[in-house]
Amino acid sequence: MISTRQLRYFVEIAESGSFSAAAERLFIAQSALSRQVRELEQQLDTALFERTARLPRLTAAGQAFLPRARHLLQDLDKAGTLAREIGQGLRGSLRLSHSSTVPLTGTLLQRLGTYLHDNLGVSMEIAQLSSEGQLEELADGRLDIGLLRLPVLRQHEGVCVEALFVEPLLLAVADSHPLAGRGSVQLAELREEAFISIPHRQRGGLSYLSAELCMAAGFFPRPARVMSRKTTQLQLIQAGFGVALLPACMQDIAPPTLRFIPLADPDCISTVAIAWRRDAGPLVGQFLEHIRHAPLTLK
């Protein structure tokens, strides 16, 4: 079988014009170089060089073989580079999902852009999925990275969840709401308000956290007649169907007529987490390093 070494030696002799010059550039003995070329010719069953008293000249077979040998070596180099970059997490495709309350806006979107700018060999497929759904997709191997809101109610074997950053929760109301002009609001004041999102018995995330905070303030959120756990809740609030506790980042995608009011209660904060499979490859690991260590600026 023809070896990569034999191809490189043959090309080097052809390009340098002599066995001695090629041996010097390859840092090997000329006798070892000649032996490898003889073995190559034996495997091809034809001479590649005319041995003359002067310099070796390519035979017709050698002239035909040279460009193909160059292409083979180039392809091998490309294959090696590709394998190395994949092995180091510099090339590949990432499947990322985020919950509806972790919009890819502001600094988080800039972080993704910086990562892709610095890693030109990486592509990304992005979808939106609930926090609990992301963990299931990760556990089944259909997702690489999840961006979700804590808490999550179920743990999945082999899936890691790590807090990424915290941000304040705000009260979102329509601009016609009686509280719209307030500078801040206590949770206890919302006892009689209709909430357009209440917890699902099998899901954690923002609605679960909101209910926990309300119960700590002495009441369970009263459900509105129309409810949603998705970004459509912004439109429902704008239409006056109810109110919701939303993270500060939701202001980036909210209609301009919505009002976001600070909550006076110090515990009204929400945590965004990142999730991945414990056995994920270097591509995921390299992404995690980037997303962890680049600073996040929150409102």
C-alpha cells in the first residue's frame, strides 16, 4: 500500500529537483529517501524518475502521477485539519434551544454572535422549547445546549444544569392599568390581580417561580380568564386580560405600550441556567467556556 510518506518524498524530489536537495529539506538520509521512492515505484510497477548522471527527471508516468499525488496530500492535510478542529471543539454544529422567557436579545444575543464570530467553523441550529422540554431533549440526545429558567421540577440522569446569571423580576401591566404609573409595587398588593400565567403541575420555570413568590407574600395568583405560558402573554397583558411577573430581559421584546414596574420585594429575582449532557463532546465544552466567562450585562 502506498504510504503518505512515500507520496511526500516523491513530491519533494519532483519540486526540489534532486534527491540530495529533497533529503536535506526533509531532514533524512538520501539513502532512506531513495529506498522509499524505489518501494513506491515497485508498488506502482513503473518508474517515476529517469536516473541520469545529472538530475533526476520525471518519466511520463511520474508527470501524470505528480498532480494527483499533490491533491492526495492536500486532501489528507484538510482531513487532518478538520479532524483536529472537531476534536478541539472548533468545528461542527450545535443544537441550542431556549425557553420563551429567555429571549435571545441584548447581551445574550451578542454573546452568541461573538462565539460564532470567533469560531467560523461552527454553525448553530436554534429552537424554542420549554425548560422541562429542553431537559428531555438533552437526555434523549436531540439537543446540545439548553437555556432555561429555574426552577426545574425533574432531574435527568446525565444532564447537567448550571446557573448562568440572575436578573430582577418586574410586574408587567398594560399602560391603562391602575398600577402603570407606580414607581414600585409590593407583591402583596397583587392579591386581587388576575395573572395570565399560573404554574403547570408538571413544569417549573417562570410561572412556578412566580407562584412561589406570591405564596410567600400570602396568596396564590388568581388566574385570568385568558392565560398563556408563551411569549403571547405579552399581547394578553397589553390587551388588559391580566398581569404577570416577567424577567427584565422581556422588555426587549415587549410592545412599547406595556409598563414594567420594579417589585419592592428583594427576593423577586429569576435565574437563567444553561444545561448540557455530561458526556457532550469538546464542541459543547468549548461553547460552555465561552458563555461562562464572557461578562453578561443585565438591566
